[in-house]
Amino acid sequence: MLLAFSVAPSGRPAHSGVDSPAGSAAGSAAVPADEASVHDAVAEAVRIVRESGLPNRTDSMFTTIEGEWDEVFDVVKRATEAVGRYGSRVSLVIKADIRPGYTGELTGKLDRLEQALGD
């Protein structure tokens, strides 16, 4: 499975005196509002993806990871929880290519595209 996702904090800053959102990481300290930054939140999510050991690639819009259903969604869940420390809400966009029996598609799809283009 290839899964592309984009995750970002939204809503009130995490340290605005409002209770943490349901589903946020238990025991995680909120990031003070004056220290919150979208790029810092995204960096935490990408760090979790990279530390997972799953094949991955990050571009300006999405992070794509490759693996089995349960392991991929576990990484997305942990990344989303980390971003939740930066706001009262989290925006999460997911697109998946579920193709049983195929691996190496993170680069394989691009290799086939380049070959079709003659490059």
C-alpha cells in the first residue's frame, strides 16, 4: 500500500486555555501558542514517519509512505497525534493506493513514468 497524507494543526493555538481535543496524545504537553508553528508541527509528523523505518518520501504537499495497512495507519495515527499538540484541531488528508502483492511502488511508479517519457 502507498499512502499519501498531509497533516496540519488548525483551530486555536494549543495553549489557549481550551481543553485538548479528543483523541490527542495522552500525556503529551501542548505547545505554547507563542511557540506554535505549522512547519514545526509538520516536522514532528515527518520525524515520526522517518523513524518508522517504512519507505517514505516527503514533498511540499504530502508525505507518502509504503507498507502494510496496519503499520502505515499506525504511523499516520502517531503523526496526527503529535501534530495535535499544536492546535485544538487537526486537518488530515489521506489518499491511498491499495494494490495487494506489490512492493517497491514508491519508486517503481516513478521509474515506469520516466521510462514512458523516454528519460
